[in-house]
Amino acid sequence: MGGDGGQFAFTATSSLPDVTARQATTSVVLKDGETIVIGGLVLKQETMARSKTPVLGDLPLLGALFRSNHRRVEENVLTILITPRLGARRESVTGAQEGEGR
């Protein structure tokens, strides 16, 4: 246990990407080629940080000269555009569904 006063440093690193999941659920009826816009998913993040010169930034009166505060506001708006495209198999699927009801 040396004479370090019980202090230790811990550094953690991660190679995993940051993942943020946002979800929107809706039901719509569209014709082939029509577009629906799903919007309004807003993510707002506010970060505050302080940087200072060691020791001098901690002084009671003069410390303000040796430190600074940083505020960062980030806003992301997620807009989803969906345009369905139906292929030529549309008639065969419709015919198959009508045949099932017999």
C-alpha cells in the first residue's frame, strides 16, 4: 500500500458506438407512390464544462481569472419520410387473398 494516501486513478475506454433509440408508431393508409412524413422527434442535449488552471483556478477571489465555463446546447430533429412502392405482384396477392375467403 505505499504512501499515496489511498488515492487511485481509474481510466475506462470503450470501443462500442453510442446508440440512441427513438421510436415513432403510427398507422396510415397510402396509395402506391404517396409519401408520409413522420416528424417531431426532437432530442435536445445540454452540456456544461469548466476548465481551469490547476491551483490558480481554485483561488477564492482571483480564481475567476484562471477558469472558464463552457455551455453547449445541441438539438437534433428526426424526420422520417416513407414512400411505399408496390410491385407488379400486387394483383396476384389480391387474387390470393380473395381465394382464401371461399
